[in-house]
Amino acid sequence: MELAVNRADPDMPDTTPAGRSIYYVDQLQAMQWIREAWEEMEVRVIENCFRKTGVVFASDKENEAPPRREKVSMGDLLI
């Protein structure tokens, strides 16, 4: 939003790319914002998001592996 405000300010030099709105963001700027947001995110927030999806299983042991499926031979799968 700060970028758009700066572009809309008449006292600021024109930084809006030609033919674009004040809200235009190029790919590099978007990637930089994503990286900054990712680095500011707490690890526990990301862990909780994955835990709620079921991708990460809640457990008391920090390094516990997820449950394994029974091994099935390829011959059993063929019709």
C-alpha cells in the first residue's frame, strides 16, 4: 500500500510505470514482498497450519516419522 501511496503523491517523482495503475507491482517486487513476509513468519504458525491440514501429525515426539503403509508387491497390484 505504501508503494501505491507514494505513486499517488503529487510531490513524489512519477514512479508509476507508463500505462499502469498506481497499484501495479512487477514480479520482482512481489517476490521480494513474499520473501520478507515468509522470513517474518514464526515457525509455529506454519507448523500449526500444516498440522490442521493433516499433512503433519500432532505428536509428543518431535522427530517421530508418520505411520507407514503395509508394503504391497507390484504383482499384487496388476490385474
